[in-house]
Amino acid sequence: MTRFSPRTAPLRRAGGLAATALLLAAGPLTVAAAAPARAADPVFTLGGPAETALHPYAEGGGAPKRSTAGITVTNPADEGYEGEFTLTFDLTGVAGIADVTFDPGPGVECATKGTRSAVCTGDTLAPGLSTVTGLLLGAAKGSEQGASGTIRVTGEARGATSTPLAAPFTPFTTRVTVGGPDLVMRKLPFDHEPTPGQKQQAPITFANRGSRDADGVVLTLRYSRGLDIPQRYSNCAYTTDETWTTARCSVEGAFEAGATYTLAAPLTLEATTRAYRDLFVYGIQEAGTVSRAASAARSERGSGAVLRAVPLTKALAARGVDLEPGDNEQEAEFRTANTADFVAYGDEASGAAGATVTARVGFHNDGPAWIGRIRSGGSVAAVDFTVPQGATVTSAPKGCRGVTAEGAYREDRKTSAPRYLCPAPTAVRDGGGLDLSFGLRIDKALTGAAGRVTVRGPGLQEAGLPFDPKPGNNTARVVLNGQSGGGPSPSPAPPAKGGPGAGSGKTSSAAPGTSGTGAPGTTGRGGGSLASTGSPAALTASVTAIAALTTGLALFAAARRRRKA
């Protein structure tokens, strides 16, 4: 898309630059709008698995085992695309290797044209990533082990005028191979309700049920924050983030088709003192087929012994794709009897009518447990903020929803609400929390006007926190003009160790035009974050004029230097 960009001739005189800056201070300029640019045609990206393995053809008859490859399309627009599109599949590369049938998605129709090609059509593409059709792939009669070929997918789209769009689809090619290993991870019999500090052995065991040997394997171990594996093996790369620790262990050797393997020494899985609701995921893949994770550059090697699997007997074989990737991984969910203390905090300030202040509110997790809904992905809690009387919210953090004073749904989302609900992240680690900033305009200076901050369940019907043994500290206050009249003080301030949201993926949003330091005539005790910005028009004009004059003088000096040079 070509963008229009007006070119402005440079000002030759420094006096002109200074005058321009002062004119900007005097008031807004009216600028003629440029002609709107023509929107570029959308470009959709086709995708799917890079390679798919097929079960060898069963010569003895019976229903053939089929593999599935999903063909996807990514629509980069924020809205769905409405228009006819056609995907064409070139199947000549897999003739005599694979039989292909289609499992189209909603609103899509597919038809084959002999054995060489197929076409899928539809009229809607949702925003983001969606699956257009599944390819059901089976080895063709007479195909040999190791035979391989490709399927190429191209696309065409038509706009509202039925005119073909320019280059609307990026093509995609996927490879199909007959035969391969089939690594299967065995499920371990854990105690799923451990106590903090409890240790369990994890004798990882897997089998190769495929049609050929696997040349080396990669064992992947992922465990959430409440779990730990004390052993750190030298052939494992470890990566840790806010929620997970991931270990990828490369184990050399040939793993025979039809054989079963276990670790030379079992792992130890421990429920730590911060455990609550946790997951342990353990999977196995053939070496060379594992995509390099984006975080691999930040991983660290263990310094312990080498992790080994036994037995290792057969010579190396060519690499391939797993026949049934769905059984390569198992997971275990743990529910540990533990607690976490969520402590709410508020703030306070003083100011005259018309002043704007910033209220820092939220909660911090005093532990000992971390809390996460890593399976459902939902919020673990919510901050419920009732605005002090005589104040209006001028800015609210992103994600906070205004409700009525009773907590009911409110259709009006543009004007200030008397109450706000702000969801916490999916996981809050011990020592973490949620830090929020609200901009408040003092409409009426009332002595000791107090609002309420409550950390509660994520839904309106989930008032309590089942893991929190101290509900008495779940509520705090935001007090305006409390000190001058001897009113109530705010509730506990946020902790000094990096703020309540440290390490938690916190949400924070400062009100426009506010600062973190108190202005004359204001106070801020709670978190030290409530500051008055004032409201007199004369003050605003003075500040703007000073800034403009400073800019003009700087440009004047720069121009003089250029002339001398």
C-alpha cells in the first residue's frame, strides 16, 4: 500500500522555528487532511504440519489406519473476511504414495478431481488462525516403506465485486512419508493429592510401536511453579518462566521398533511449599523432529549426571515423523493441600475540588502457595473497586469493567462508573499480585470520603477465595481528604519488594497527566502514588507556553550552529 506523506520545506530562519513553536503553544492548528490511502488487499497465510507420517499399507486387508493433517489459514485482519475463496490441492506429488480424502470445516465444501487434484471452496474466513479442512491420509496400495511426496496448496479469493484479489494467499507445501517410529509415553501412577514437601518417584517409561527404529529421542519435562525435579542432568536444557520450568533432555541411541524403554534411574518429583494446583507434563519425540523453542537461547544446561534410557541396542536408522503424535505425551494434575494469603491495599490523598489524583490499588500474595488456573486459563481472582463519594474516574486500567453500584452489568462503557471489576492474571506467584492505577477527579472535596478495594473471586457469584485462610485482609480503602479532617487512614500499603505485581505479569495503567510525586497541597500515604495534577487553566497554559519557548530557543541555537559550520 502506498502511503501519502506531505513534504515540508525546511525553515531557513531560526526565528521562523521559534515563531512556529510559540504558535503551537497559542492553540491547535487546522491542517488539511490528506486523501485517504487505498486499503491493501488482504493477504492470507496457508499452513499446516510440515510433514506427516503414514502407517504402512496393510497387505492382509482390514481398515487402513489414517493420519490427519489440518490445513489452516491465517487472516491478519481484526474482522472476518466475507468473500468467495478457492483452495486448490496439487496431489501429483503423492500419487502412488498416499490416498487423500477431505474433512472440511464449517461452511467449506471440497471435491476431488481424479487422483491428481482437489478443490475446496468457502465464503468466510474468520480473523486469526482457523482450520479450513483436514486431510485424511492413508498409505496407497503398493507403497513402500520410506516413500515420500508432497502436497501443494494454493488459494484464490474474490472481493465484493467478484474480482480476483492480488496475491491473496501465500502457498503451502506439506510432505507425506510412509512409515516411521511411533513413540508412546506410559502414564505414571502418581499420588495426585500430595502434601507440601512430599516427593514421588517418576520412572519415565516409553515404547516404540512404529514400523522402524527411532534415532535418538528428546524427553520433554514441563512442571508448574509448585513442583520441582531436584535432579539437573547435563544433557538437559532448562528454561524457567513465571509459571513453568521446561527441561528438554537429548538421549542418544537407537530405540527399536517394538521395544520398551525406561530411565536408568527414576526422576524425583517434589511438591514444594508453594504447591497448590499444579501440572506435570512429560513427553517423548524422536531427535531431529523437535522444533527449537523460542526461549532456547535463554536455557541453561544442568551440571549433574547424564540422563539415560535403557536398553540401547540397535544401530542407527534414518529419521522420520511419528506415526501417532497424539500418544507421545502424558500429564499429571496435582491438588496440594495448601493456602495463599491475598492481601488488598488502597491509597489516600487530599486535594481541592477539580483536582485529579491517581489511586494505586490492588493486592499482593503473601503465600506460601502460588495460585494458577493453568488448565482453564481463567483469572484466579478479581479486584473490586468502589469509587469514593464525590469523585469521578477519569481513567481506568485496561481490562477493568465498569458496573453499577450494586455490581450489575452496565451497558454504558464510555462514562465513569461508580464501581469497577478488574480481573487478575491466570497465575499469581507467591510474592506477586496485581497493581492497578485509577485516575480520580475530585468533584466535591468531602472530608474522609472513602472507597473500597476488595480482592475476591473472579466472578460476581464467586465472592470468596477458597485458598485464602485470612479473609479479613481482603478489603482495603481509598480515602480522599482524610487527614485534614482526622478521617480514616487507608489500608495496608503495597510491599516494598518490587510492588505487589512483581513477577506476576501485573497490570498497571497510570492516568494521563498524572505523576507519582505529590503536588503542593496534596498528601499520599498508601503506596505513595496518589498525586494531584491540579486543574486551573492558567497553570496548564503557562506550562505549555514555557515548553514551547524552550523548544524555539533550542531550534534557534541549532540553526546558528549550522550557519557557522
